[in-house]
Amino acid sequence: MKKYIKYAFSRALPVLFGYIFLGIAFGIVLQQAGFNFIWAFCISLFLYAGSMQFVLVPLLASAASPLTVAITTLFVNSRHVFYGLSFIESFKKMKTQLYMIFSLSDETYSVLCSCKNEDPEEKNRPAWFLINLFDRSYWIIGSVIGALLGQVLPFDFTGIDKSGRCRLSLKKSPTNCRLLLLLFWLSTA
């Protein structure tokens, strides 16, 4: 088991740095909309949908109907269906297959693809559950920290919700993300 923990942590480490900071941004956005750290914890625990969580904040703040939230979530996260299909045979062999499907994020999918490519026989498959667990934990911890920081930091957080856009831009081009952050910085200076 120790071998799998070490393997999983080393593979999930890059996600840690992204999720902690994006989670903090989400928590701050949520807190600025009037929701406390308990909301950040619950949303991150039960929804765990990254970009959809950023979209959810104004929906919650405007008291959107559950149907609107459900349809929006379906459209924003429909890409996960395709991710899941590429791992369906591997997940079927796992006792934790439902958790694996639920917790498969964009970043975790990338890490698992890398693991699968370097280990075609999937000898490290037991570590995949831990990778998902670590990644999800990073997001939850970041969200709660952000909501708590949002209560005590005396800054104007206008525009921090753009970090979700940066996350999507980073996937396409790191340069676009840097430009977006530069424009954000210039607009708030």
C-alpha cells in the first residue's frame, strides 16, 4: 500500500499546485457572493466540478431553479462522459468504479492517461483511486481555505472569478493564460 501512496502522491503533485490556488479562488468568489466555508466544503464535496462550481456561484446568488442548475451542469460537464468512456474497462476492474467515475476531473483524467501510457498492464491501477482521492482533497481544501481567506482579507476581489477562464485557457495555450492574467492585473492596477 505504501508503494501505491508514494506513486499516487508523486503523480498527483502537479494537480496539487493548480487545485489549491483555483480552489482558493473559488472559495473567495463563493464567500464574496455571501456563502461561507461550509458551502464551499459541501459544494466541493458533492459537486466537484471545477469550472461548473464557478458557474454555480451566480446561479446560487440569483436563486436559479434546480432545473436550471441541473441543465447547466449537464451542458458544462458533458465532456466527462467522453473521458469516462476511455477508462470504462479499467474502472470496471476496480471495486471503487463509481467513485472513479464521479471524481474524474480534467486534470485527473490527464494524470490517469499518463499512468496508463507508462503502465499498459495497469499494475499501478490500485493507485488510481488514491490519485483521484488526492486530487479531490486538494480541491476541497483549497475551496475551504479560499472561503475562510475571503472573510478576513481586506482586498477587493473583483475579477478573481476570471481564474476559471484562465484554467480553461491554460489547457489550450499557456500563453493565453499569461496574457489573461496580465490583462487582469493591468485592469486592477
